Amino acid sequence: MASLKRLFGGSKKQGDAPPTPQEAIQRLRQTEEMLEKKTDYLEKKIQAELVNAKKHGTKNKRAALMALKRKKRYEKQLAQIDGTLSTIEFQREALENANTNAEVLKNMGVAAKALKAAHKQLDVDDVHDLMDDIQEQNELADEITQALTQGIGAQSDFDDDDLLAELEEMEQRDLDEKLLDVERSELELPEVPESAPPAAAAKSKPVKAKTHEDEELAALENWAAA
């Protein structure tokens, strides 16, 4: 914890205002960047010491062992930095979530105040009265619409049965007139004769020219009659 306090610039004096969540998040990110650079440096050192240890090998055991010891120390520091980065990342995420929640609560508080102010302008009884007025006006509009759709003179004193009887009488009168016209047309037509007149019959039969056989037949008839 002391190391974390040193990273954030030491402890605050009593009475000083604490940093805002945004300031704390920014400082944590700066610390993460510094530790990540330190991590890259240690990883390079570890690789370099590993090369040295392989280079010396059994030919120079002392130099090889020293390189491996330095490598182990760098790996230990790297593991510590990894743990510190995990802690800082967890703390930064917690601050970001808290900042988000605070902003959400702030906006919800503003909305609640606005809703409360809006409700002050309203009264439940006034709302009920308004809804009753709207319902009454809707019913009046329906009545006006029904009155307009009925039309003028829609209701009369005429009896439907009387009107139907008059209609049937008119149809019967039209039918009688049509029958009378048919009878008149039949009387005016000329009579067709049953048989054609003699002249017409004579005209209808063609005159055949007398042949030699007809003359001989006529002579024979004259001889027999004598």
C-alpha cells in the first residue's frame, strides 16, 4: 500500500479535497503505461541474460551462473509488476464503474427533479375533470355525426305499405299500356291470303315452249274428240 501511495504522489494533507474519479483514472492509466514500459525492459533483459548463459555454458560456469541469477531476479521483478498491473487494472475498472454509476445516478436525480416539478403543475382532480370533458365532447360529436347522417326529411309520416301499393299500381298501369299497344299493332296488320291469286300463280309458272311431241299429242286429242 505504501508503494501505491508513492505512485500517486504521497498522502494528501488533511482537509484537501480528494481527487475526482476522472483524475484518479487518469493517474492509474499513467501508472499502467509506466509499468508496461518497465515490463518491456525486463523482458529484454531476461532474453539478454539467457543468451549470455547459453554463450558461456560449461566453459565459464561462473559467468553463466551469474547470468542465470540476474535472469531470475528480472523474472521476479516482472512477476511483481504483473501483479501490480492486475491490481491497478482492477482498481481502474472499479473507478470507471463507480464513475459511470455516479453519472447515471446524477442524471436520474435530475430527471426525478424535473418529473417532480412537472407534477406540481398538475392536479389529479384537474386531470379527472379534463378526461370527463373530453369524454363528454366525444359523445356530443357522435350525436352530431348521427344527426347529420340521418339527413333532412329522413323521418316522415308516409306509410311504407301505402307507398308499395302505389308502386304496384304504377307497374300494373305500365303493363296494361304495353298490352294495349300490342293489340293495336295486331289490328293494323293486313291479312295474308291463303293462296296466291291466279295472276300471281300464272306468273309463278314459267311458260314452256311447244315441242313437236306436244303438237302431235294435241292432234291426237282433236281426232279422238271428233
